[in-house]
Amino acid sequence: MWFLLIFSITFTNLIPQSSANDSFCPSGWSFSLNTSYCYTVSSDSYTWSEAVNYCQSIGGQLVNVRSGREYVFLTQLTSQNLLQPWLGYSRKSDGNFYDLTGYSAYYAYWAQGEPSGNGDCVTFQGQNNTGLRVTPCYNIQPALCKQMPALCPNTTQYGGTYTRSGVITSPGYPDQYYNNLDCLYYITSPPGTYITIEFSPWVVEYWYDYVFLFDGPDFTYPYIGEPLGLYGKNSFESSNNSLTFFFYTDSIITDKGWQATWTAKANTPPISQSGLNGSLTSDNYPNDYDSYTERIYYISTSFGFKINLTITDFITEANYDVLRVYNSSTVNDNYLVANLSGSSVAPWNYLSPSNYLTLKFTSDGSVQKQGWSLFWFMQ
């Protein structure tokens, strides 16, 4: 008795009594944020076998108590009931009680003095000596039903031929995601691109609630990884223009959830030049460059020499289509020399302190212009 009393008080203090968001459920049902199920007590009364059929006829099942959180919610839900409603447990040939899926009734949920020999079925008492009570199966009692609502987003397809970025959040974000989720998400981006995705913030029950990502249009494609928050990697990329992931949660603990920001990047190979001198232009120059361009240029010369670079022509959409110059052998923001855009850049000259430079040109999808031209030589 003392165990059940402490158990009930503890969970009552820690857990919200009910969720105001009953819109997930059919009319007349109540949603529990702590279990992510909808519940209802029938207005009519039935024998136990009739109650089983009744719950199934309205899209649910007789309740089986699977957690302390559910126990507390049911206590609150049925506290005003004059008749104890049926649960989905019955006594089997071994003398123990099992629910309709074969799980045994947990000992901590029985009322004091139970299970008794007073019948072969089970009701729930929500007041005074709360808990599961053995009841003759022929008794006439209300049915306590539950069903899993559709908590995953209606939209599962994101992106498309002309979409370059987006944001996806876990159900219920930023307040609290739900238990018992198994949600699928599909992202596609324009042809010739690949997808990068970052989960930030990532606040979920470690190990038991997770996202798995796959490199393709469904989860039969190669596994990419899973976000780990403070414990590891949270950014991923696909090898092509499609990416799939699913979000799974167990039945007991939830948290704030996650926000995933994805971006399509052009899958264009870099251009490398080395030697004594060379020249480079934006794609299609002197005609307009393409929208959503992303190309990297590597320039190198002999060790101990420098690179003298001169931009002779430069016309891009100011602030949005940008040529970045790095004093390094890779794209590294710590060695960024210049962000160049607009129509007043050329002529522009730069002498590198070392024997390599890296350039990166990116454009958005709105306005395309003539682009740029440059030459370089070893000095």
C-alpha cells in the first residue's frame, strides 16, 4: 500500500495531469501528453467480452496499463466514475493476468489486496483504493478504451525541383514531442544537387528516442548516421538529391525535440590550376552564370613562391552572388581574404603570402548576371 501511495504521489507531482490538445483525438476522447494515446470511457456498460468488441468498433482497444505515467493519467480520468471501467486483462490457464497482446499485468498497478480470486477479468478503480481490481467477466461495467492518434505530420515530402532549403521540426516542437512516434520524412532537392542537414537544437531522450538518416529516397538506401546532440555528430549530407530519415520514440520519456535545417548544394566538381600562370571565369562567362551555383577553385604554384591574382571583370548580384577568396589550400573561414559581389569590384588585385589560394563562388536563385574573369601568375 505504501509503495502505491508513494508511487502515485510522485508521478502526480511530476507529470502534467492532461493535455489541452485533444484535437489529436476523436470527439469525446482525451489526449494524454505523457503516453500519446487518446482515451475514452463508454457511456454504456458491457460484459468484458462485449467491452473488447466495443473498443475495437470505435477504433481502439481496452486499456492495458503500460507505465506509471499512464496509471496516474487513468486515475485522474476515472476518479469520478461510479462504476469501475473494464481494462484489457483476463486470467489465463496459468492463473496470471495478461492483456490482449500477451503482456502480463504489472504487480505495482494492482489495488491493495489484489489480484484476488473474485473473477477472471479486470477493472480499474480511480478513487480510494486505486488500481487494478479483479472482477467477474459477466459484470456489466463501462469500457475504458484507448487508441493511438495520428501524431506524425501530414506532410512527409519536403523540398522539390525548385526548392533549395527548408526547416523541419519534431512533432510538438518546441514544447514537447510525443511518445510512440514512428515518423518518416523525405527530402528531395533540384537535380544536380546534394543535401546537407543539421539538427540544432537536438534535445531528446538519449539512446531510446532517435533519428536515423538514409542516403536516398527511402530507408532501404545506405544508412548515413544519427544525430547525437552533445554526444556526437549532428550534421550530415547526402551523396545525391534525396535523403530520408525517420524519428522513433519509445513509450515513457519525451523532451523539447529537434529542429532540422536542410540546404541543397550544387554537386559541381572543383576546378584546380597549378604551375606558372592561369585564368579562371565564372560558369558561362561572358553569358550569365547559373542560379544556385556553388563551385570551388584551387590555385597552387611552386613552394616558396606567391600567387599574384587580378580580377579584370566582375558583375554579380550584390550581396547575394559572392566570390570568396581564401588564403589557404581549402575553404577555411579563418583564412578568408575577401567577400566580393556587385559591379564595382574590378579591377581587384591580391598577392598571396603563400603558394596557394582557394576561391568559392555561390549564387542564389533570384538574379543571374555576367559573372567574372581573372588571371593569375606565380611571383
